[in-house]
Amino acid sequence: MAAINIDVHHVTRVEGHGNIVVNVKNGALEECRLDIVETPRFFEAMLRGRPYTQSSHITSRICGICAVGHATASLRATENALDITPSEQTVLLRKLIFHGEMLDSHVLHVYMLVAPDMFGVGSVIPLVKIAPEAVLRALRIKKLAGDLCATIGGRHTHPIAMAVGGFTHFPDADELKALRQRLVDARADMDATVQLAKTLPWPNFSRETEYVALRKEDEYAFIDGTITTTDGASYPVSDYRKVTNEHLVQHSSAKHCKHKRESYMVGALARFNVNYDKLHPRATAAAAELGLKPICTNPFLNSAAQVVEMVHCVEDAINVIDQLVGRGITLEPLPPFPGKGGEGAGSCEVPRGILFHNYQIGDDGRVIGANCIIPTGQNLANIEADMRKLVPEFLDQPQDKIRLMMEMLVRAYDPCISCSVHFLNVKFV
Amino acid sequence: MKPTLVLGLGNPLQRDDGVGIRVVAELERRTLPPHVEVMDGGTPGVGLINLMEGRARVVIVDAAEMGRQPGEVVRFRAEDVKLTGSSARFSLHRSGVADALALADALGVSLPEIVVYGVQPAHVEWGESLSAPVSAAIPGLVDAIIQEAQSLKEQSDGQ
């Protein structure tokens, strides 16, 4: 058998850069790895010495897509460090904006990054020719999600109103009611999204692994909860290091994570597997329509789980608005600095999986130390383990087919890789 | 909604990539014509299409790899240049502007009149400080954008 060498530089359509390297010799896999840039190494350096009130605003800039997610994990870490308990209204407003960001991210991933593969086209641009109504639908959902985030967060793309212990800007009842109507109207687009996902040719592949997600007894957990795994382990967020166990591996500049097995998976599929029983009935129906059942061990179906979560987020956003309107919005002031520092971890489920922030704050209210573990970093070892199983199953296929499968696998994880430079490349013509 | 939007784009945690955001922060301290709104757009990716919706004119300020000297500012219209990074390498963060415009074009979405102020970056790795030449370009850039916004108003008044 001919040797196969695949070196996909800069996997396209993932958030940032990633290189896939595969070497097969005499029918045996010699090398199989994913090179990826991970969490900015200067995370601690950029927070050290800053007032605690700034952490969420700075860290929300790490990722253009998970701004609310980073802000929320940051706020929860700070609040835990300072022993500040957010009010019921704050919890509801955070849930609502979180649903907006989840919807925003998932719709982009499913429609613009995954669907082109499934339709056999190189990107969303040619997809417009085949399925223009689907792309317009995606933009319509994205607009609703963006407007939801702006209404609660105070501004498009950056949630400046989110603060330690509360909000600095509040939506009024009319704005909330208008959003509610748009969410109700979006049910048709959700149904169409489920139908689209149903027609996509999902690759047939599976590999058992451990799935890790936050879990709560009273809801499908996105913010706070207990770290829970499908192998039966559970830990409080403050013990996150017992799950992540970050370690250096020889072939990668990024640290890998593992729990009891060689790897674990986080993200929509992990949440679905851990929290299936907490989904809204409409989301459970969507899962049934897609043939998705826990425990699903096909990583390609992470994108299908995202579709199920989109349905859930629309329904729960409607519920949360009803609660907010029912109780009435109060212009709550922010809690003062308690006068004493401390250490705390915060966690939430951002679109790509469980995210941890961990801060030490001094008695002067300034950050002394900070740590952050992003979902993609936790998934690296699992993606490689999938690749090692996937490649031998496709060895009889043409090299281009293997390359595409590998790229699709990496994209299925929706990796968010340090959100690298986005600036324009311009050629004057 | 104000007809003219000045939109700063970029990530201030990636050194010179944040120049658009710094310019917006500076513009927010200045007195602007009443028809002009200034917005920190961050890195919106294809969300840029939604941010521009309903505007007559959009002035984008962003770091742009143009093969020029660091800090050099070039004003151009989107249709005057080839914005690379689209289609073959569609990503939500890389070249978000190019991808968004290509997608809008493919969909036949009508866009406002777009003027881009591109600033040639020197450093775009993680970090918060601007390079000296990019930092030095900001005052002139701010003045130019205020003049631009004013002239756009005069143009529309004359129509």
C-alpha cells in the first residue's frame, strides 16, 4: 500500500488556525495529530494588577463569538472569590443573554461551517446558489440572536452591561415583549433548521469516550452547576482541576486534558448526553426527529446536538422573558466591593463546551492571579483519539476523501482557537 | 437609527488589530455631526451584515494587511479592492469583513455605501499595546474620519 501523507495546513472554517498531520506507512498509522494554538498565554498577564471590575470586560474580548460566555465565567469566578451572590433578576438576565449567544454561535456553525461540507461545496458562498433560503434563514436567526444580546448586554458584540453582581443597563418590558414575539415567530425557522439537519448526510462513525458537562437538577445547565461526566463522576466547579488535569504532550504546543480515560469530550454533544432529561419538550422532539439519543458516541453529531440546543434556547428564552416580565424589572444597584479579596472559580457552558475561569483577588480589589481553561483545549486529546480511530476505517478511500473526513471531524468540534487575527488582507486592483 | 455609522473593528487584545477600537474610543470623546453614530463592532464576522442593515453609509476602521509601511492609512471603497480571505478560507474571525461582504454579495443583500479606512499593522500577536507607528497614526485618522462624516452629510444634503 502506498504511503499516505496528509498535512492540512490551517483547517479552513474553524475558528482560528489548526493543522492536521496524518502519516500512514504500509497500512499502519504512524502519526496523527492536530496542531492548534490555544488559550492566549498572556491571560494571567493581562489581568494581573487590574481592578476586579475590569476582568469580565477584558476577557470578553478573547473571543468574538463567546464574548458573553467569557464574561459570564469571569463574573462567576469574581463573584465566588468575593462572596457576592447575584440576585434572581441577574440570574435570569444572564440566562437570557446566554441563550442569545448560544443561538448566534450554533446557527453560524451549523449553517455556514458544517452544512457546506454536507452539501459538498467549499464554503457558504457557493451554498448560496444551492440553498439561498437556508442561508437567509441563518442570517435571520443570527439577527434575532444578536438583537437579543444587544438588548440585554447593552451593545452589539460586547456585553458592556454585564457587571460583577448585576447589570448596569436594563431592558424595559416593551423591549422584552418585542423579543418574545420574535422568538415565538422564530419557531418556524427552528423547525426548518431541524428539517435541514435531518437531510444532511451525517458521517457514520462512533467511538466511546467520556462526556463532561455542567449539570443542574432543575434545568439544562449553561451557567453554574456540578461538573458531571457520563462515567459517573461529579465535582463542584471549585475542583475543576480534578477533571481537566492539564498536561504537556510531546507533539503539541498546547496542553492536553484528561480525566480517567485518555481523553474526554465537551460541547453540545456532551451536554446533550449528560443533560438530555432536562431539555425542553420541543428540543426532545427535535432530537427524536434527528434520531439522536443519549449516549450518542458519534462526534460528527455534535452539530446535530447544536440544532437540538437551538430549539431549547428559543423555548427557554421565551420562558425566561415571561418570568422577567411577570416579576417586573427592577433597576438594581451593583453591590459594593466587600473590602476583602479571595479566590474563586467560575464555570459555564459556552457554545463549544465547559469553560473555566479562576481568579485570586487581593484585599485591594486587584487581580493577583488568573487561570482560564477553554473548551477547545479540553477537546484536543479527544479529537486526536477520534482521528486515530477514523483514519484506519477510511484507508481504502482516496486521499482527498480521507482529508475531507479529517477536516469535517475537526470542524464538528467547532474548535475555537484563540480567535486569531481577523484583520483584512487587501490587494489593490 | 442614524444614517451614517462609523464602525471600528478588531480585537484590542491583539495589539495593532485593535486600532479600529482605539479610534472609536477617541471619536466617542469628540463632538460629531448629529447624523453620525459611532460603534465598537469588535470582531463580528458575518454579523457585520446585520450591523450595517438600515444605514445609508458605513465608515469602517480596521487593521488591514496591505503590504504598506506600518501605520500607513489607506482610504478605499470596498469595490475598489480585492479583499482576500473569502470563499476558500471562510472563517468567522479571519478577514471577517471580506467574508461578510462576499456573502452579502452572493445573497444579493443590498448594502450601504461603504468606505474603509485601513491601517497597516506592525504587530498582531496577543498583547494590548499598539506599535509606535500605528499609535502615531490615530490622531490624523480621527480627524480624517470626522471630515469624512461631515462631507458625507454635505453630499447627501446636496442630493
